[in-house]
Amino acid sequence: MCNGPNPVRPAALCLLALCLFALTLPAHAGPPFQTDDPDPVDYRHFEMYAFELSDSTGQSAGGTSVLAPAYEVNYGVVPNVQLHLVTGPAVSIAPRAGGVAGPTHYGMGDTEFGAKIRLVKESKARPEVGIFPFFEFPTGNADKGLGVGKTWYRLPLWLQKSWGPDETQWTTYGGAGYAVVPQDGYANYPFAGWLLQRQLNKKIALGGELFGHGAEGPAALSTRASTLADLGGIYTFRDGFDLLFAAGRSVYGQPETYTYLALYWTWNSSHRGQRGPEIHDVPPGVSSRTSVGDSKMLNAFTQMHLR
């Protein structure tokens, strides 16, 4: 995945250093990190993220892309399966010849649709296993750098294991996959990541990840392979309403930076007429971001939503 004569050894050293550092931190799965998890939203539950995401390789390479604001919505359509949608505007800054920045464009980007499917449930002896394929549909103007111009997709496999009591729980998850981008100027590429995080208390979870990807082609932001180290966390305002944040930069390969900031809501669609908390089952020793909400979340969703 990384350029150079011996990419394995530096990546292994970075992973070791990251894990040692994460042991001093004390976890939540998927966003705000680039590495995802196999844990779908609970059946008949919604998740919504209103987020900012930036990815930059600087003016010497592909430039900078910012999604702000953008929206992610997930729904547990059947047990062990969630549907997934991401939509929103994007800012794209592309360099001209000689590294001089080109014009900044703002508008609708490509639309992401997918399904997270849990294949194996977590137990004391085995990890949770799932897949999360998704498609990027060309709703953005590719001539302005706001999209790829053709439908492309990612095919990942993710694993997760948790241990310890809920209020101080450790979670580790990761996996790998392949992106297929059938557009001139872009390339198919592998990606992989692993993360360790810990729930410090009822309010705060922190974690760190190592995430790498191959070269994405001369028309993409990441024209060469890169391995990034990211740190982030989750602050819970109340059940069903969180703040998520992460940032990092490359430790090997092409210089690259990553940031993510989001407000997060979750609620149970089968209890729309009820106020107050609703209890749902979570298997012992298994973490889940899905917590309980009330009717105020539906009002927030309606006000912010989805352009």
C-alpha cells in the first residue's frame, strides 16, 4: 500500500507505536475515524450525523477537499443490516501546474449509498465480523472536481472485539478492502485500518487508529499511497446526542491530513409517539453507539435535514 522499497517495516513500527500510545488512552465504532466497524444500527433505529470532513494532500499534490455541511443517515432495516446514505455539498481546491492553487468550487458532491451487514455476532470467544459495501453515485459536477463522474464502489471486511465493563470498555476493530473506480484518471486501490479505543467514563471515549490506502490516481487528491495516524473521540451530551471529533496526518508515504467533526443523533423509529428513554437490549460485553432518544431528536432531524 505504501511507496518505497520496504513499506512493511515502517508501517509495522507505526502500528506498534500507535497501539502503545492508545494503551495510555482509554472507544466508539466507525465515525469519527476512517476505519469502520462491522456493528450495524439496531433494528428500527436511526442514526444521523451532521458533519464536516476534510482531506488534504497540499498544493504539491491533489489539493484539499472539504465536505461541510454533509449528512449521514443510517437505518436498521432488518436485524443485523443497516442502510446507509451520505449526501452533502463539497468544497474542492485543485492545484494548477507548478503547484499554484486553482479555483475553489462549492456544490453538491457525489452521493454515497450502502448496506452494513453483520455476518457473525460477537461473543466472549469470537469477534464480530461484517461487510460494508457501498456505492458512490455521480451526483457531483466532475468537471469542477466535485465528483468522480462515474459510479464507483468500495468492498471492505471489518472485525471488532470488545471487553471490560460498559463504562470503561475497550474496543478494537479494523479490516481491509478494495475500491473499484472505473473512471479515467482514477485507479483502483486497496485500503486497510485498525483502531483501539476506550470508554473513559459515561461521557468520554478516546481512541487512535492507523489507516492506509494505495494510490488513487492522478485525478484524485491522493495521487500516491499514504498511511495516516489519527486520534479522536466522542463526548456524550446525553443519551442519543453526541459530539464526534478526529484529526490526523500521514506518518508514511504521501503527506496527507484528515479532520472530522460531527453532531450525532440516534433514536428508535418504532417509538416516535413516546417521550423519555426506551430500553433496548445490547449483548453483554458488546459496545453499541445506538442509545436511546426521545421525540426532540425527530424535531432536530427535521430542522437540519437533508437539504
